[in-house]
Amino acid sequence: MTAHILVVDDDPVQRRLLKAAVESQGHVVHLAEDGQTGLAYFRRNHADISVILLDLMMPGMNGLEFLGALGGLEAEVPVIVQTGQGGIETVVQAMRAGAFDFVVKPVSPERIAAAIGNALKVDQRDSKARPVRRPRSGAVGFSDIISASPAMARVMDLARRAAQSNIPVVLEGESGVGKEMVARAIQSASDRSSRPFITVNCGAIPRNLVESILFGHEKGAFTGATERHVGKFAEADGGTLFLDEIGDLPLDTQVKLLRAVQEGEIETIGARQPQKVNVRLISATNKDLIEEVKAGRFREDLYYRLNVFPITIPALRRRKEDIPFLARAFTERFSAEQRLARPLALGAGALALLTAFDWPGNIRQLENAIYRAVILSEGPELTENDFPQILAQIPGGLASQDVWPGFAGLELVPSSPPPAPQLVRMPERADTTALAERISAVRVDEDGSGSKDNVIVSTDDSGNVRRLADIEEELIRFALKFYRGQMSQVARKLGIGRSTLYRKLKDYGIDPENPHKHAA
């Protein structure tokens, strides 16, 4: 479908790049060099414009002021905003002001195409609810996985490649990131799609029953075995066996699992002969398996048998671009399930709040929060006040940075239209003197307890004062580990903006997921 896209950006090079990317998708592009020009063009041609691609940082009328003016026109065109690395504070304001989606610069043509495609699926001029996508009989395909981030695009690419063969796959990632969804999508896209998909949570099975549940037992094989039991491997014969939390599997069971992987046969408890099975294995873990191997809790030979095709699924806080789409989809789904007379909308303030939060429980926590909000909501749309548990965890960070206008302490603001948003300009450079003062007397163990062993010292081995940059890098690495990668908290405790923190991570080559690993 050909659509008319308005690009508002003060950078001529960026305008040309965006024009080429959008036109390659078959759309018509209209260019505006600043906010005033873009707003004037939209006023004249609002009926033709399907999507607006808006830069936030512009001289004159900036992106947030543009959004405020657009809201005054009561226009419902989807707006995709562009922001620099780490500019989540500004993104929060943009979402609160009504932005549909955001992309982080530098943005790839594929990401732009996906954002526009998602925006075009939403006819915001129509009051009818969008259809809720529901998997058929438990089947999940790649099209059912909601994502808009480049990180998840890489995950989907790897998963599609894995689906083309029977190669063993290990899905790594925190609890709640959607590992089972990806596993089901791999199954659905493979030549085993019509065969069984059997799931086993290895961490939820009593240790004395693990072997029986996985491999089965014959009647009378042990006390209490009053009848024959078919194990999960036999149930999955010809299909896929998904072993969740594989790192919790007992060592003695790992030996039998290794044989099943190597030989393609299982030993049922009490049976005289092994049984051949044809099973595709997909494993998942929220642990670092190689560390489990080093600690002697996971067999090295089994690790190399299973970890042939690892896929790491990033935490939701690492792919905030996905939050608006997930939040809207959950709101629609739960509205339909509750048989509401009119489907609930997701207000701009609520969307901004959900985007700002770091979601330590990942997608599962987001889904549960929206489910609770839909159940308890009394208005036509969800507002930030429908998420009191999230608000209770955020006010210190947002209020102190003036990101949440009118919000102070734990007093919730009414769900009235917010004042005209003001652009938050975070400092580009940290106050090095203040930062140096924070370095003194830092003594913390790995577990957070006090110690004299873990000290950030001010002199090197030769007795000279260390470079401030080296001390700063060490403190940032320490803070990332101490606060377990919670970027908002790290920035807040260091007394710098998130944009500054992200820039320093890039300058020092620090991986937020593994802060103590030094770049080569």
C-alpha cells in the first residue's frame, strides 16, 4: 500500500537518507526542513498524510513543541520520533505528548520500514478496534511475535535460520523475555510444525521425578509405579522437546540426556531395551551455562552438545522500542477477553510511563501489569494512574529530572491533558570534579557488603595519581555491576544523565551486560 509520509528533520543529509529509505518501500515522501514548515505543510495537506517521521532535536520549533501543536489540531496521524542514543528522558515526554513510536539514531532502513509498516496498520482515524491476533490452538509463528527493535530483528533472523534444520538450539535470556514464544515459532516454521511441541520446566520438577518425567517408567519399576508412564521424550517423538531452565537439571539426569542427544535413544526406567526417538531439542536458560560448567554444576560434554546454535534474547530494558507495541497489543487482547462494551485505549501518559520503566520481570511483568490495569480501570482509556505499582517505583527518577510534569513524590496527578511539554536537555558532560568526589571511600564486595579488598584507588603501582578517565571507567563498571545493569539507577546514582552514561559506555567500550569484561 502506497502512503504519503511527511519527514520533518533539519539535517539535509538525514532527510535524503530517510527519503531514500521510505521511497524504497514504495511510499511518497514529503520533506520539511524544520518544525514550523512541517506543521504548516500538515495543516494544508493533513488529509493526505498517513505517517509523520519527526526529529526531536531541531532549532526553532523542536519535536516536542511540534507534537504539542499537532495535539492542538486534534490530528490523529501516527508520529514516529527520532532520538539520539540514550535519550529516553525525551522519549518519555514524546510518548506522553502522543508519539506512536520512536527510533534511535543511527537508524537502519529496515527499522524505518518496520516502524512505518506498524504505524500504517493502525487506522487512528477509525474508532473501531483493531483485530486481536490470537495464536491458533497454541501454535505461534514468527508473525505472532511483536517486535520493532533491531536487537529482536537479529533474534528473529537467527531463529528463522535455526528453523530450517534440526540443529540443537539454546535460547539464553532473563526470565520473562519470551524464550518459549521463540521456541514455538521455530517449531512452527520447521518441517516438524505438524508434530508435537512438548515443554518441560526442568526447574519445577522434583529431583526424584526428573528422570521418570523425561524418559518414562514401566509399571512396577519402583515403589509407587502402579502403571506405565510415557516420558516427555516419547511424547515429543517426531516433534520438538523444549527444555526450559535446562541449567537446573540434576547432574545424574544430565548423563541420560547426553545419551539421548548423542544416540537418539532413551532408557525408560524399568525397560529392558532402550527406545529410539526422533526429537528436536530446544533448550532455554536464564543462567550462564559456561559458568555452571566451570562450577561443576553442568556437564561440559552436554553443554557442547546442546549449545550448537545459541540465541540470546535481550531483556526488555535493552529494547524499549518494543514496549509501545507490546503494551498496545496486551491492552487490546485483555479488553477483548474481558468482553468490554468498548475496547480500552492506552493513554499517552500511560504509554510514556510504561516506556520509561525498566521492567526487571521483562515481558511477563509488563503483561501482568496491563492485565491488572484493564481489570481495575474505570475510564475509557488506561492512564498512568492505572499503574500505581509502576508509579511507586519511578517517581524519584522521573520527578528529579523533570520528565514527569506535575508529578511530585507519591501524589498522583489527575488524568488531565498535560501542560505543553518542555524539552529536557541533559548535560553532555559530567561534572568531573563532582564525579571524582563520589569515588572516595568506595569499598564494596561482590555481594554488596563492606570490605577493604574492593577499593577504587587513586594512585597506580608507581605511586603516581591515576588518570581521572581510568578511575571514572572503573567506577562506571562497578556501578553497572552493583545495580545489575539498571541504567536509570546507575545514571541517577552517578549523578549524570542517561545520555551521558550511554556516551561514556561507548567511549570506554563497556558492555552493560558484562561490565567487567574489557574490550580487546
